[in-house]
Amino acid sequence: MGLTELTQIAKATITSETKSIVTKNKHGFARQVRKLGQPHRWRIKLTTAAMPYPQAMSLYAEVASLDGVLKKTFLPNPLPQIGSAIRAKNAEYAQRGSNNIRVDVITKSAEDVPAFAAGDFVQFGVYRKVYQVTHYDQSSGILTIYPNLKSNLASGAIIYCGAELQFYVYSDDDDTELSISAGRPIPVNVELVEVTE
């Protein structure tokens, strides 16, 4: 299914998160602690361009129907791609925990633009986890990503990027709110969190 009405993004904020746990010290003060091995996830806040009332209500209904963490859906990549890769695959086996992956670029949209650029988002094979490119060495074909691979990656896995990439998300809010101003076109604010399976 996916969030089909979530188009024409006016503003997007993507935050990299590693889940923290709250602990209390001997004085009773709460503090957040990152635990080694906690899963990484992306938090995505989007504001659409002002849209007509029927379209805004349709999007509102889609987001409200997610019902918090109970229902998960797909969100098309809301950010434009920086690099020019259209088709690419993993050139060799990569082990869980590594962050350097050798890739074969099959098709590019422009020969004078590198296939991947720092800041691009990528997804590997059948896995739903989204990674961000931190560096791409065009001569060696090494793609450096963050966070480290969550799963082993077989040789020949397709690399999804740009418009082909989809975040697997849920709504972190139990309450969904929409403000309407006398029938005028309105923007819709949505906050979603990547599923960490």
C-alpha cells in the first residue's frame, strides 16, 4: 500500500537515531544511555505543500489509520538523489557489521556525475533497512555507509537508491492532528519512524 497521498514535500527533516534507555543514578536523576547494539533508525518529519481539502483529508486518513506502532507502511524516499546511479548491485559478499561495500554500477543518469554521493540513501536486496552513503570511491567501487550493515549481504544484491528506495515506517504518535483554516489549501505535517526489525 504505502502513503500514496504523500507527495509534493515542502519540508523534510530526517534524524538518525540510536535508541536510548533511561536510567536513574543514586541521586534519582534520570539520564539517557545508549546501549551497545541498540538498533539504528531514521525519524522522518514531513510537511507537504498546501493541498486542497479533499487531498489533505485523504492523507490525514492514511496517517491516522496507521494507528501508532500497530500498522506499518512504505514511504517513498522524500529526498532527491545526489548521485547518478540508476541500477547497481553489490559486487561481493559483505558481512554483517561492515560499512564498506564493493558495488558494480550498471546504469547512470549522467556520466560526469558520480554514481553515489555522500548523503544519498540506499537499500540492499530484499532488506528493508535504509542506509546513508558517507563516501563513494568511484575508482575502487567502494561504497561506505552508515550505520553498519544489519545483515549479511549476498553478492549480486540489487542496490535501491533515489526514487526506487522506500522507507518501511510506522507512526510514532498515538494522536494524529490536522488543523483546517476555513476551506483554504492546507499543509499536512507527518512524523514517521523507520521500523527496526
